[in-house]
Amino acid sequence: MYRVFATYILAFFSSITLAQIHVSGMPLEVLQTMEAQQNAWNEGDLDAFMNGYWESDSLLFIGKSGLNNGYLNTLNNYKKAYPDKNTMGTLSFKNMSWTPLSDSAALLIGSWQISEEQNGMYSLIWKNIDGRWVIIADHSSG
């Protein structure tokens, strides 16, 4: 009986999470990637979190410290800012809109929250490169 109840509770909360991430027009792959990123963050795995980003020196990230270029630069900045699981908090995404820019690119607007004190907004440009949707530009505030 407990296992059945626990399964229903897990399914309920998973559907809430997916509902917060999914917005109209968003490809299923992007939804799955963002869910995997959220899970990786909450497990303290920044390397897995970065799987949603374009692994290129041309990746753009704009945040508190200004403009940063490159996948490795972005990963290293995350590792400096969040050196361990305790500093990472619990990440949740809430997307607001998906706006196609072309057949292979779109702008995603949403918000993120790690704690009551750490939260903000983001605009992500997603692009389908070699059959895979990846973030090529991230402008996050907070």
C-alpha cells in the first residue's frame, strides 16, 4: 500500500515540475533537457547540468559578472560560484514563453529559484544543432 501511495505522490510532483517547465510550442527534447538540468543541479552535479548548453567557445553567458564566452568558462564560473551541493540550494525553473526565431532557434523566457534569496529571470536562446536542441546564449539575472 505504501509503495502505491509513494508512486502516486512521485508522479504527482513530477507532473507539477513538468508543467512548470513546459510552455506551448516547446519541443519535448527541450523540456526533457531542462528537467535533466534541474535534477542534475539538485544532485550537485554541475557537469551534468551543463549538458543542456552548447559545448562551444561561442556559447554566450551574461550574468552578474557580465559577458562570458565559452562552455568551459561558463562551467568554471558555475563551479566557483557553487563549490558544493550545500551552496547550490534546490533549483526550480518556471518557463513563461517559447518564441520561435527560425525553424531551428527559439527564445525561452522564464524564472529560476534556488532559495528565497536567490532567484531571478532568464532569457535563453535555444538552437537545434546537429539534431540536438542546446542553449547557445543565456542571459540570467538575479
